[in-house]
Amino acid sequence: MNRIMKLFTGVCLMVMTVSATLAQPQPLRVLMVGGGGSHDFGRWYGQEDKKTIESTGKYSVTYTEQTDSIPAYLKQADLLILTNNQPISAAGQAAITKFVEKGHGLLLLHAAVWYNWADWPAYNLNYVGGGSKSHEKLQEIKNLVVNPAHPITQGVPAKFEFVDELYRHVPDPAAKGIEVLVIGQSKETDAVYPGVFTVKHRKAKIVGITTGHDERSHQHEAYKTLLINALNWIAN
């Protein structure tokens, strides 16, 4: 009898363990595409931002600089992060367009809000709402939260500073529009530009974060909070 009871107890514990495992939500699959010039993409996006994102336990990040692999990777992805400024093939552009137009979330970091692709004007028009063609010199930027009520700015100080490139981001009047959440101000010229913004789209949630040059932003708590909040927002 004792042997039967032990066997029964063991089976029950096994069933409970399997049930608990099945009940745990699986991490959302994030594809992050980096690579190009003027930045250490692998170090600060492929390592640092990946670590920050995966520390939440909610996401699993695949980082690649092989843009030819975008169509294959997107078939297995729930969310997309672009931070590259290297060329994307016509097949890659088509795969990204299809992914976003289906309503999947898109997060654009630093280099990806630039006017990178002359052969893909729809990207800046529809997914960036404009873009940057230049930036101020590397310097300490004053970042000011202008929409503290938005989920992306929750837990972010009203004012924070770090050294970075202040992108001269200009909205395109022909686009659907952007909502600015954080502005960046040059200490040298007092010029003000969008720093964090959402892009209006009929189906997808899209966020742009213009800063992210090196460790001085990627390791800053405000940047990390914005990164996680932005991902949480596009995921819901």
C-alpha cells in the first residue's frame, strides 16, 4: 500500500509540475536587426539592449546583422526592432512591410530613424513619420518628458541628461503624424527635437527613440526604462 501511495504521490507531483510549466506564458519573440556604419551595433544593441530587454523575462531576443535573413526570421517573430543603417534588400523591405501591415509592433532605435534607404521612401513616410538627415555634435543632451501620462514615460524622470548624438529629427507633413513623448535639447544651441515618439499607423504600434550612440545612453537607467516601456507598449 505504501508503495502505491508513493507512486500516486509521484504522479500527482509530476502532473502539477507539467501544469505549472504549461501555465507560464512563453516569452514574446523579438527580432532585432542591427549593423552598418558609425556605431558599435553588436556591443550596444546586440549585447547591452538585448540583456536589458531579456532581464524582464517577457521577451526572447534574436539579434542579427545579416539583413538577407530578415524574411526568414520574421516568420518566427512577434515584434521587430530595427536599429541598422545598412542596406536592406527588396525582399527584406517587403517582409518588414508585410509584418508591420499585419499589425505587429515595431520599435525603431537611433540609426533606424535616419533617412537610410533612398530606394524605400515608404519606410520613412509610413513607419518613421519623417526622419533625420543630420545631428548635432556629440554632447550632453537635456532630455525632457513632455507627455508624462503615456505608458512609455512611466518611471522616467521628468528631466535626465546623458552624452549622445542629438538627431535633428523632422516630421514629414505628408505622413500620418507622430506624438512626441520626450524632447531632446542641445546645450550648445538650445535647439529642440523629438527624442521619443510614437508614429500613427492604422494597425501597428510604432515607437521611435532617437538616442543610443554608445554606453552613455545604453547604460543609463532612463534609457533602459524607455526601452522596456516602449517594447511593452508595442507588444499590447
